Amino acid sequence: VCRFGLWISTGMRPREWAAVHRRHHAATDTADDPHSPVQAGFWRVQLTNAGMYRRVARDGVTVEKYARDLRPDRFDRFIFDHAWLGLGVGVTLLCVIFTALFGPWGIALGLLAALVHAVGYLGLSGAVNAVGHTFGRRPNANSATNGWLLALLTWGEGLHNNHHDLPTSARFSRRWFQIDHAWWGIRMLTWVRLVRLRTMRANRA
């Protein structure tokens, strides 16, 4: 279900994202970091983050080194590795839903919704890496930052300093007032046993 949602909304291959993300943590803000504003500049990361991800993910080295445990299965090979097909399915679903709700204007509204989603997704994912390493507070000893507004807009991802402090933790928030929507969702999924946390030690308040 998660792979399908990612496929129709971003076209991203999870193992490639995981590999680039792991490399980012292994080499944060050094010359080997795939998307460091310290190295590449704030605006380059903010505006071309998706392209930077794609270039590193397809370099023939990063995925093999950092995602050996995430081998593609038959669903990846036949469905989820085809990014443009996934995006096409996503846009088509939007147009069908909007047409059912609003009639003849549905296709135009569906395309507009897809455009808004694309701009929002690309802008916010870029901001996590650009803003999240430039502006905000650094309560923990690393170069990432915490920003409440970015966290509000990105389901907790803006608590980037906390994330770099404990990168294997599913919980980014440390204080009751820190906004971490994704953690709330993860906890609800654990209550109905759809998610199991590897350890609670790193996820404590």
C-alpha cells in the first residue's frame, strides 16, 4: 500500500530514496553529501533537489552500497520501478475523481490538483534539505536545524536536527510542543498492529 501511494504520487523508487538518504547521513554536509546546501548552495538544493537525488541514485554506486538490503522484488520490476506510469496513474485517478465530483470541469481540476501537488512536493522536499540545514535551531550537535513552520508543512520532517541526532528513530519530536504528524500516524498504526517498531529506546520523549 505504501509503495503504491508513493508510486502514484511521486514515482520514486523507495530503495533509491533510502540509499541517497543513508548516504546523506553518512556524509552530512561534506563533499560526498548528495544534497548539501553547504556544498552546493542553498538555492541549488532548494530548486533542484529532485534532480540531485535522481543523479546520485542512478550513479551505479550509491544504491549498491547503501541499499543492499532493499533488493527489488517482482512488484518493483513489473510495476513500481516505472515512474512515469505511476505518475500517469496518479494524475488519471485525480481526473476521474474530480470528474465524478464536478462533472465536465473535473479533468481541468484534476490536472490543476496534480500541478499543485507537484510544485508543493518538490518545493517542500527541497526545503527539508535546504532550509533544514541552513535556518533554525540546533539543540543537538549536528549541522541540521529544527524549524517549527517547516515541521508543520512537512509532517514533522522540519525537525531535521532531531532526526540527524537519532537517524534511526521513527520519532522526530522531543518536546510536547514539537509538531510531528508522521509520528502520530505511526503510533496509531502500531495500535492496530499494522506497524511494528524495531525498538522503543530511540523513540522515547
